[in-house]
Amino acid sequence: MKNIFESTCSSWVKYSEYEYRRGEDGVLYITPTADAKPKIYNPFDNMEEMIIEALNVNRIGSKKTEDELKQSILDFVNKYGLLGFMTGLPTTPEFMDYDAVYFPKNEFIDKETMQTREFTDLFFPFKKPNYVKDKRTATWFPENDVHMSALALTMGERPMALNIMFARDYAERYEWLKMQFKSWAFTCMTAIMYYIDRDVHKADEAVLYTYRQAMAVFKGIAPTYHVALFDEKPTIIWEFNSLLLGIQMMFSFMLTDGTKPLRMCKHCKNTFAASHHNAVFCGGRCKNQFNVYKSRGK
């Protein structure tokens, strides 16, 4: 089948460095450092690598300490940027044009709706964004920041929330990031173990039903799109307005890809995209180490 995501509006912004900071409310956040520089890039140029890394940040059965997990999440953010919960959670990334924000059922916000200002304040614990709303139009003022002004011009055709979210003062909660990476890892492990238990361990229907119910929880908001008239033919242009949604969608396609199935390495237990259906190791190094340990009777 043709790659339906070959044309995307998926530019994302990452800063050169992020750090952990604790807010006055006692909540731990990740946010760009004071002198970090923003950079626009396309995260889907190396989509498979990014998805695999996301699945292994907080994988099921990991023996990482809390400090090691914090570092793993920070490493991912330093490489790809924050996930973009602010535009990924609402039903529409255009929520800045409305007085209230609406949410589908999710793990992070129990309410079905919040006032727009109340919602954006969740992501600016250290300094509130300087924007005003005139009826149904929001205007953001970058406050004499050259980098922010340049980003606002570059992202001018994208939803206003993206401009604000790429501001230096934007922050995301560590616990939310931790939960999201855990959720992706759980979904992946559910899919892998279902077929192992069904085909190898001959699990009964009650066990398999539990797996299917766990997988049914995995769902997300569909990306928006528009159709552009290119030289050869009309083309669908997908608009991923959060890294969160982009990873969720691409992970879904990797999860159901029959040519490169997701597997758990027999040695290191990390998730990898298998080059063939019988692959059990993520690479030659893990295969060699496993054989060495096995020969020693470990």
C-alpha cells in the first residue's frame, strides 16, 4: 500500500537544551533552559527511530530507577522536543479561537471542558504567555524575543496555540510524560504478548480476552488534513499539530505493519522493529551476549 503519510505539515520545534524545574505548586516540569535556542525540524524524517526510542523510554519490566527514568525522558525531549500536550489533548488545535477547551476522555485531565486561559496556564507555571482574546480571535505578543518573533512568523499559518506552545516558557509535567511513555510501552507489550501467549503458550480465552480489552483502550484523536493541488494530482496534506499525536498515529501504523513487526529483544528486552518474523534479537550484539550467557549456564 502506498504511504498515505508521505505528505505532512509536521514541522516541530525543539530547543537546544531542556531542564527539570519545580513550580511553586510543587509539580516537576520539563522546560527549555534560559539560554536554549529553538530549532525547526521534521521529526518524521526518522520516524521509525523516534517511535522505537519512545517505546523504550519507560518500557514494561524496566529496572530503571526513578533518576534513570527522569534522565531517559529528558534525553528523549532533548532529541525530539516536548510532546505538545497543549495541542494534543483538546478536540481541536484551534481552541485559542474559543472561550472554552473540550477534551475527549484521556489520562491527564478529568474535566470534559475548561476555560481557555485556565487550560493554557497549566503549561506556563513559571511565566504566563502574553496573549489577548478579542471575541473569537487570539493574538500573541512574544515580548521582544527575536527567536519567538521569528517562530511566530514561520508558523503563521498554523494554529495560534502552536505559536504559544513553542514559547521558551512552555513546560510539561514530568508525571504526564512518564504516564504517556508508559502507556505506549504497555500498548506495544500487549500486542506482542497477545500472540506469544496465543500461539506459543496456548493461553485460554479468558487471558486473550483481557489482552483484547487492554488494547481497546488505545485510541487517539485523528489528525486534521487538507487537500492541495500539486502539479501531478490532488494530494492529502496531513497536519500533525502535536508530537504526541504524530507519535500516536505513526506507532499505530508500525503496530499493525506486517512487514516489520514490533518485537521484544530476547536479551535486552527492548522493543525493536524486526526485519523478519522470526527475529528475536534487536541486533548482533544482543544475540552474541545472549549466547555467551547461555553457554555459561546463566
